[in-house]
Amino acid sequence: LEVFTVAGRLARVAQVTADPADINVLPEYNKDPRVVTNLLDKVNRTRDDMHLWLTPFTEGKHHRIHVSFQQRETLAMIRIWNYNKSRIHSYRGAKDMRITLDDQLIFQGEIAR
């Protein structure tokens, strides 16, 4: 995930959280490296688990990411790098997405896998 300001620089993020946080919430996982903080580690075009995020999917439930910024910013662009582990796992990743900014809907639609 990359969030750019109108000045063309990366916005300074204070915190990123998710619900569900990652697959470590499942009983069979406890130290999987695919955690939500990887979304903002600036390693984007990769298939390395150390830089991916994976969360359990539950049909009919919302899966949320929340990003807080260090200071008030005017945003110009959000670049989403979808899950790209391998061709075998090409069914993983987000498809339908809603993005809100300060509780205002700014995008709703399908994104590329």
C-alpha cells in the first residue's frame, strides 16, 4: 500500500491496523510473517512472505484496514499492491473494495488482482 500526498511524497503513517489482523488469529497459525504492518514496509513488488499481508476470509464479513497519519495530509493517490504470492495463489487478494477518508466514501469498486 502506498499513499501519496499532493506534493508527490509518501504520506507519513502513524499506525496501520486490520480486522482481522492477519492469519495468526487462527488456531493453526501463531508466527506467520504475513502481518498488516507489511502493507507499509515500502517493499511492494514482491512475493516474499516477509513483505506480504494475509488475513482470513470470511464470506459475508467485512475485512478492514485502518491507516492513521502522523499529521493532517491532503492525499492525491493511493496505490494498492494486491496479493501476489504465486500463480497457484492467484485467487487470493482483494477484489471489491471501499475506501473512506475521514468517513467519506472516496472509492467503491473492483480492483485488479
